[in-house]
Amino acid sequence: MTIRQNARRLVWPLTLTILSLVPVLFHTEIAGLLGQEDGLPPGLIALAFFAAAWLVSRVLGIALDQAGSRRRPYPRLLKDLIAAVVFLSAFVATASVYMGQGAVGALAGSGLILAMLGFAIRNVVADTLSGIALGIEGPFRIGDWIDIEGLGRGKVIEIGWRTTRILTSDATYLILPNSQIARRRVTNYSAPKPQYRAQVAITLDHSVPITRAREVMLEAVGKAKLIQHDPAPDVRVLAYEEGGITYALRYWLSRFDRDVDCRDEVYSLVDDALRNAGTLAPRRRIEFVAADRLPTPLGHRPDPRPAPQPAAS
């Protein structure tokens, strides 16, 4: 937002705060001029509390918007939480003015009712508290590409009090309760930077030397147009097993939404290069043998006695 827009957001809260604080700060002088006793109406004090809370919450919201514009936007949940805490403080201060010492007893008497209500809506409370924790800790923000273990992956669209809305790569909404997200492992592909490194695993036969395999794959991936070439791709050996040698072809992406297309391009280029180089040696050989060389079935022994000859006519 521009400076003018931010100033417009502060006009009414600032005006109401000033108008409500003037009688509070100068109530003695005003009472003397009017010839009344030095007393301040509780309603005026409550108005001053809530006007100040409105102004403070609006200023903090603008500060979060400015900070989020330089990096990534903060979730709306965090701004709502700050506003709720500020207005709750104003409500408690107003209740103490109206009720005096009786405010503590009233709150204690309602404890049982609050406990029963909390048990009835425990799932909603769990989702809300998890949403507050996600808003404070900030494992992801609006616009981040995340992978929630066992639940799904996609781009974060909205972080609410109870649920988080994710746009999947199939252009569908995935709405998840915050309590489920808080119990799962979350992988953020957009933090700390949008760039990240991906890899594909390729297994080749032992007959292909490691140096030759690395050379062919790097030459092939060097023709890719969707991946980043700074930093340059590289090849590492993952496993040396009986079934073959497994390589990890690692490359960098500019953002997560290109992952599927980049993976398809890398596999296609490497497959063409390996076939043209003649390095796709067969990993399994099928041998045809004569019938008399087939192994004897388990539990069956051939009869050592010669077969009976037909009688002479």
C-alpha cells in the first residue's frame, strides 16, 4: 500500500482517539468550567479504551503489511490475532472500571461454564489454537509452495482461524484443519528462497563406467531450458548394488510450480542421451535352455531303473 492509503486507514481511529482522550486528560478543568463535581463518566473511559485499541491495532496492521511487502506477506490470521488481543485488553480494562473488584469474582464464577463450553467445542478450539500457533511461528506464508506429509501439496492461498486453504497443482482447493497441519511434517519449498534443488534417481548397469555415465548425463541435462544452470547441475553416486549403480542427477529450480515440467524434461533428455550413447545395457539376461537341462522339480526323483522294452512278436 502507498503512504496515502495508509494515512486514510488511520484517519478515523486517530480522530476518535483524540476526541475521546481530550475529556479524559482534561476532565478536571472541564468539570471546573461547567461547575460540576470532578467525576468522569465510565462510558467515556470505555470509549477512550476502545478508540485507543482501534488505533493501535490499525498501526500494527500497517506495520505488518509494510514488512510483508519486502519479503513475503504475513497471514491475515496474525493481524486478526493482534487486533483480538488489543481489543480484549480494552474490554478487560473497561470491565474493571465498571465492576471494580467484582470483576475478579465474576470471571471466577463463569469458569465452570467456560470449561463445559470448551469441552463441547474442543475440536474448534484445537483448530483455532493451532491456527494461532501457525500464525505466530510462521512455518509458511501466503504464496508459499508446501508439502504436508500425508495430506497434500500446493500453494498456500489463505491461513484462517480454523483452516488453511491450499491450491494444488491440479487447480483445486485443498482445505485442511489447522490442527492436522500442526501434527504433520511440513516441507516449505519457497523458504528461505524460492530457488531449491531437486534430483532424479537413475540406475544403470555395472558395465557402464561411472565416469562415462556422469559425462553423458551432464551433457544431456546441459541442454535443458527449464532448469537453472547457475548453480550447475551435478551427478552423485547414491548406491553401488548388485542390481546396478544408482545415480542422483541434481539440478536447481527457480520455483516449485515448475517441478513436474522440469522433471519430465530432465528424464527425456537423459533417456535420449543414454540410448544414443549405447549405455543402456540390459540389467537382466534371459537364457533359453534345452528341455533335458531343466532342473528337477522339488520332491521328485527320477526312476533309476531302465524303461521296460516291448516284447518281441
